[in-house]
Amino acid sequence: MKGPIALVCAGVLCACSGQAQTAASSAFGIPVYPGAVADARGTVTIPGAKNTSIMEGFIIRAHFADVDAFYGHELGARSRRVHVETANGSVSTFQIGRAGTRESTTVSVTQSKPGEIDLLITRVTAGSNGR
């Protein structure tokens, strides 16, 4: 799987101006934490025989608790949250929709370094190549 992802990422990087850009909401209508910067990989699409995954990544310079609370508030009752803390950091995952349905979206908030959060928004659409 690394080959196709690398090619998609390389195509996205070539098309970028090289400047960091902030976003108000993702392509999926999920709010993006204020000040988040799209990561260098841009949007990555992984087509499959049974489903298609589309991922957007962002980097956030903030405290984990603030970002976690933001998504808890913004996604509220329409999502299910799982939170894990380890010696190396924290992860909260919010899932909208159920696995195995036509479409589901996952928002992952990960802290592996103090003050830096990785935000990954993934939409999985059922059907051949997402159709």
C-alpha cells in the first residue's frame, strides 16, 4: 500500500504552493480546530474493492485537552468518543456513523509531543471505489 499512497502524496505536494494553509472545515464538513495547518501530505485517497478511504491531516499547536474538548463539543451526541492515555501521549477518536454502513467519518486527535497535536479526519465510503 505504500506505493500508491506515496504517488498520491507526491502529486498533492507538486500541486501545492508550499505555504501552510489553515482551514475552517474539512472537505467532509467536519470543523477544523482554529489555527490548524494542513499537513504536507494534503488529502490522500485510498480506493479499495469494498470501500474508499479519504484522509485529511492537520498539525495543531495547542494543548491536547483544548483540542479534545473542542471536538467533544463540536461533534457532540452525533459521535462516539474513545480516549486512551499512554506514557508517550494521548489519543481521542471520535466516530460519526457506524462501521459497516454506507459512510462513516473518524476524527483522530493524537498528541505524541507536548504542544503539538496531529489531527486526522478519515471518511470511509462503502462500495467499489467509494461508489
